[in-house]
Amino acid sequence: MSKLFSLFKIFVYLCFCSLSIAQDRLRNNQEFVQRYLINHVSKMYSNPIVWQDVKKGHLRLRAAYYGERLLDSLASGSDPLDLAFRHFQNLTDMRWNVYQSGEYNLIIKRSGDPMKRYNYFSSSID
């Protein structure tokens, strides 16, 4: 009877230990996701081209905004593992697009309609 009681005490002790480790793991997961998102946002803001009107600046700003939205949802109580599984690949793809971005290939076509080139507010007689 005492052996059975000692085995039961060991079993209860192991259950309590596993529960306490599981709660610490959740906190560690949240810290990991939060640090990953902060690292992502800081990498995107680290270049001064973020606020410039070029393709790389737009991609960096969009990636930083996406990361900040995820940080806000993490602060509001979303599951950190759910955020990690659903959004980490998208964040990585956004960073890859920023690093591989080239220049804009903007082509402006002039219209052939002569009425669009007429200046109605001109003060000259010509």
C-alpha cells in the first residue's frame, strides 16, 4: 500500500512539474514571437529609404506596417503560436521582396488627343 501511495505522489509531482513547464513554455513562445516581430520591424525601418518614394521604400514601409499590426494583435491577446504559423512565412516573403526589389519600370504613354494639350487658361492669344 505504501509503494502505491509513493508512486501516486511521484505521479502527482510529475503532473505539477509538467504543468508549470508548459506555462513557462507559453510565456517563452510569446517572447520569441514578440522578439521576432520587433526584429522584423526594426530591419524594415533601419534603412533611410523607407520614407522615399521608390519601390524599395514602399515595400519596406508595407512590411513594417504589417509587422506592427501583428505586434498589436499579439499585445491584444492573440495566440503567439497561431501568429507564428500563419504569418512568419508571409513576413519572410516580404523581407525577401524588399531585398530583391529593383527599380520601377514606369512607362508613360502620351495621348494622341490634341484637345488634352490645349491650355484653356492661357492669357496669350496664340
